[in-house]
Amino acid sequence: MGGSEQSHKMCHHLHEKFSDSVILFGSLDESLLYEILARLPSRNAIQLKLVCRRWHSLISSDYFITVYNHRRHDTSLPLIRDRDSPSYSLVLQLAHHTSLIRCGYTYSCARLYNHRMIDLSFLPCSQSSGNIMELNASCADLILCSYKRHPLSRTKFYYVCNILTTQWVALPPAFHFTDQAIGFLWVNVLAPCSLCHCNGSNQCVQNIRHKFMVVQIIAHENDLPLSEFEVHLFSSEDAQWRRLTVLSPRTLNVSRPNSYSRDFLGKSYDVLVPYKGMLHWLTSDCVVVYDPYDSPEGFSHLIDLPLESDFQYTCSSIAVCQDRLRVGLFCSAQGSYDIWELEDYEEEKWTLVHKICTRSLNLFPHHLFPDKYILYIHPDGNVFYKDGKNSSIQICNFQSGTINHVYELIDCESKELDLEHRSVLQISDQDWPTPVPLLLQNV
């Protein structure tokens, strides 16, 4: 499941770098070796699989992962903090054929760090082969991506992958609809940690099983209010696509954004956001909550948006920020972009956290301001955009109207952006990378 040439080079490098250490650690008792390796950051531990067969077998074992997670959850043990490991990362795709960029991101100072290019050559269909690759969704540290063999093809091929471990699984071909919202829900089944002797809430847990669901909600172009929807589900447990008619508690307006809105937000209106074990879909006046595992035949409930009746909101986005759901609403009449936080999920109470005058910042679509291309509006109130005069990505603080940081992230030969297909995904970094569940036909 990995790029063989790159793995061989890394393996050779690690053999040279750690040859003395392997000789030193070779005589250590296995339990002591577990304790030493479990103190490393996960990225380093995974790289050390290539050092020798013994280490590969040890680090790949379920017991090692249990030890690794236990050392980070058990409060009675010395605290292990993985330095330079962000709580979550952003993955940026600026065009179909542009290399992907992964960056650590911190809320407090709106700073990117440890940015690096992502190589998807471990997938059977890599970007270099000329296929149209697309990032669709993310959940935890897993990514759902897809490709079409030809721009006019109506068949899409999906992959679920972990870009750190290069594990992947291919889904059966799915029939492609132009207008659809897509989401990806990963669920882990937990059990008490076998190493933990604590009781109650202090007891840590371990993952014993993983499963995922891919969801497509078809939104046809008739712009008519709908009370039932065609939904396509793919479950890792039965490894097949199925079509359902899903009912809504009330009629919904799911009209598509206009070209002005698409330029402003890219593909963010097509995303089903995972939160609290369910998927959340932003429509014109509400957030639709869908639980494909427990209630696949109908939407669970609807959360009304805090809209002012005097204004028309022409575009919007939805994301999770600091473990709370946030939506961004753009009002062209006011020239403002409002970010609302769902402060109380059960009571459906919204709080306005940012109100930004876009006119004062020149944050309009590219056909009005050709020197600036909006890439991503983060739910924390910062905007990522590219200066058309160079290859840098800049972060602007909405509240102060000033540029916080400038990063040279884009290949100078790839200055042209595919605004319609740009994507930014959030990846929550886990203590130990999430394994990709095997499908039934692959077992």
C-alpha cells in the first residue's frame, strides 16, 4: 500500500542512521523496548518500522499501540508530550494537479508551521498519472479522495487513506452526480484499556474495531424545495453502495450557490461535516443532522440558522472550531461575513463570534479584485488567500484587517489556481494514526 521506491530509500537511510542503535537495542528485553519506542512521537515510531524486521513486527502489533496510547492517557504515568506535533492540520489542494500541502495550524496565533508537500503516489491512481484527483472530505486523520479517468466521465473512484501511514482502501466505483453533498464518517468501537487499572472516568480506553461510512446526498438542479432526498451510502462493514430515499422533518431549500458564491467559498458548500458522531449539512436556512448508522432512513433533526429576515444570505460554510460547530454566512447587501457558533448544541443556541466587513478588506471574489484569490475562510475568523502577484499564501486577521503571516507554500511554476475545485480539509492528529479498515472483499 505504499510507494515502494520512496520506502526503499527511507529504509536505506534509516539503516545507516540507526545501525548502531539497532545493535545497542537488539539485546534489550522486549518489554523495555516497548517502553522506549512508545515514548516517541508517532511519526518517528512509524518511520522506525523500516529499521529492521523485529522493530517492524513490534511497532505494528496491537499490543504496542495499546502501550502507546496508554502512556498518553494514564495520568499516573509521567506526562509524554509530542513536541512539534500540532493538534490538527490543514490539507490544502489548490488545483486538481497541484501537489497537496499539509500544515500544522494553531488557533491562538493563526500560524501555519511544519508545512510540507504530500505525496499521494502510494495510491493506485496518483496525481502524476494525469488523472483528475480531488479531496472530498476528512474525519479524524483519514481522508476521502476520488478521481475520474476523464473530465466527462460520470464514474468516480473513491479512496479512504491515511497520509501518515500511507494505508489506503479502494471503494467500488460510484455513480457520479454533478450536484451532490458528500461526507465521510469514521467510528471507532472502544473498550477499556487492558493495561489500565484505574476505575470510572479515569480509565483510558483502546480501539478494538474501526468502521466508516461514505454518504452522498443528491441535490438535483431543479431548485425546488424538497422533503425527501436520494442518498447513496457506502459502509465498510458490507463493502457496497446502496441507494436510499431519506425523509426530512420539513421541506428544505437546497438551491445551489451562484457563481459569485462559488468563487467566494470554493467547494465548502458541498461538504457534510462530521461532528458528535453524525454528519451536518448546511442548507439555505438550517443545518441538517444525519446519522447514517442509527437513522439511515431519515434526517435526525434540523437546526435553524440565526438569519435576519430583512437580509438575504447568498452563501455559507460550515466547520468545526475548538470542538464546536460554526457556520459562516455571507450577506452581499451588508457586505459582511458573519461567523456564528453553536454554543449550546442541545438547545440550538447560536452566538455571533465574528462580524467582518468584507468591503474594508477587499475580500471579494477574484473577478472584482484580480490580485487576490480567497482560498479558505477559517471558522476562527481568519482568511487564507493567495496574492496574485507572487506564489505566497497569506493569512489575514479579519478583526484587525492586517496580514498576520506570509508563507511561500506554492510551487512558483503553479501560480494558476483552479478556484472551483480548491479544497481545504481539517485533519485532527491522533495520538496514534487511525488504521484504515479493510473491506470484506480485501480480507
